[in-house]
Amino acid sequence: MIERYHTIRSETERRTQPLEEQDYLLQPMEDVSPAKWHLAHTTWFFETFLLKKYKSNYQHFRSEWAYLFNSYYEHQGERIARNQRGSISRPSVAEVYEYRAYVDRHMADLLEGANDVILAHTELGLNHEQQHQELLMTDIKYSLYQNPLHPIYDQSYLEVGHQHRDWIELESGIHTIGHQSTSEFCFDNELGAHRVFIEPCQIASNPVTQGEYLEFIADGGYERFELWLSEGWEWVKQNGATLPQYWFRGDGELLQYTLGGVQKIDPNLVMAHINYYEADAFARWKGCRLPTEFEWEVASGQLNTGSVWEWTHSAYLPYPGFRVADGALGEYNGKWMVNQMVLRGKSAVTPDGHSRKTYRNFFHADKQWQFSGIRLARTTI
């Protein structure tokens, strides 16, 4: 566990290395958190839920920082407003790295001979850190895109492509959904294995490409109200949406901003940064629909995944028997089970080892800044 701890923690810092010091504080919208805040918050998590609770005579690095780097844990008291995280000019980036090193040293001591409870809480903390590693990348991309110079995060970063699409047949029947292993980690929202009945359907082997989405745009996809859910059409009108996130017109052609800089639209690349409304409208335009999260899980072994999180037609709701854990850690997933949709799979910026077929990601229907895309399905009754 000590080796795993240091490997995952160092990955967070590796992802921030291409940044200039000024980049660490960027927060162009409320959904985005500054890189410095991610570095400190993930450290606060270990300090608060492990060191403070289980290490005798532990002294906080700076006790007043809890107000700055708590995210949403009501059990842990007041905290700075989410949209004000970018205003935290002090502590400095260097001090935050000192904070990480301090907590890491104490965590190494704690993990020597740790009991099962400490190990379980550490594993949760590491998975929490990996979630923030992905959020870090999506937040960096959104923040750098706001700069008219469109700075490059990593010149070597490449978008992901997929080949020819096949249709995978799912026969009708009863299937067990949810995490069933007793030895592997999962979040509490994956627990509660239960049976579902699935009608016969087909699921696409690959996600939708940029070329397909270009056809949707060319056919008036953002202008045809009949393709959109009512709430989605309101989103189109209110935002004047004509293109997906990170696409723009320049030099007489469509371009896109990537972590590797500005590139031409490539018809073979997987479509990313699509919100639920766009995904649903595109599926309707294709004469298809989005899969449910249950259909997705049953078919997962036959799907090509890994480049984008894929919107499903399932609301984020508890599985049968779901129970919220006592204390602050009970706030981790349960209280978000309203007005959000489930995404399945993983993305190009998901850390290695942080995915499984039962993983339930979730976001509000209007969110685009994540690496989210579209997989089609169709009923065959």
C-alpha cells in the first residue's frame, strides 16, 4: 500500500508539471477548480480522514487551511465558496507542494503495519485522488482554452480514433448489475447487485466520431428543435449553441482546441466534450437512442472503450439497498443522486487502473467540459 500510495500521489504532480506558475490559479468557471486547489484538496483528504483520525499526536501542517481546501463535506465545517477557489493566492504553489510532502511522510508512517480499516480508507483516498487527476486534466484544458493564444499543455498529447463500427446484439433476459467482487475496490454507488430485465437491442461497438458529428451539424442539428428535448432546446437557445465545446471557426475551416494545441477536425477521431442534450439530439438524428447504463454494463466486454465517458439514458439513482455510510465519508456519493445522468466507461485522461465495468460516473445534463461522448443503441423488438 505504501508503494501504491506514492505511485498515485506522484501521478498527480506529474500531470501539473507542464504548467507555468500562473496556470495553477486559473478558475474561469465555477465547475473548474484551480490546479493548486486540486493538489491541496486531495492532500487535505488524507490529512482529515486518515492522519487526524488514526495517527496519534499528529499535528496539522496548517489547521486554517481546512477552510480553503474542504470541498463539500458539511461534517468538516465551513469552507470557501466553490466559485472563489481561484481567489486563494496564498498559500503559494510551493507551500502546497510542501504540504503534500509533509502529509506523504506521515502517511508512510501510518501505513507501516496499518490495520484493515486504515487500509480501506487509504484505498478510498487514492481512488478519490485518481478522480481528481482526471478532473485536473479537464479543468486545465478548459482554463487554457480561455486564453486567446490557446497555449499548449503537452505537445505530445494525441486525440483518440476508432475504426469501423459494428452492432452488438443483446438478447432479452435477466442480468445481474452492480459490483459483486468482495476483494476489489468499488465506490458505494456501485454496490447493491441486483437483477434487471433487458429487452432485445443493439449497441454500437465504437463511440461516435467527429466525422459523424460534422454531418449532424451540416444537417442543421443545432437548428432543428424537433431533435432536442425541451430542456435541451432551451439550452441551445440560451447559449446560442452552434458547435460543440472546443470547436471554433478559424482561417475558413473548423478547428478544435486539444491539450496538444489547436488542430483540424479529424473525421476519424472520437467525438468528445458533448453534453447529454447534444448526445440525445444526435442519437435521435441517427434514428437511434442512448443505451441505458444496464445495457452498457451487460455489453461492456464487447465494447471498445477508453477515449470518452459515454452518456447513458439512465438517471443517477441509488441501487436497491443503497445505504449512506455514517459520518463525513457518507457524503461522498449518496447526496448527489438527483438531477444527474450516468456516464459509463473511462476517458483518455482517466488514470490507469481507475476503471471497471460497474463504475458509475455522473454529471448534470448541460456539462460539456468533461471528456464525454456518445455511444448509440437501438431497440430491436
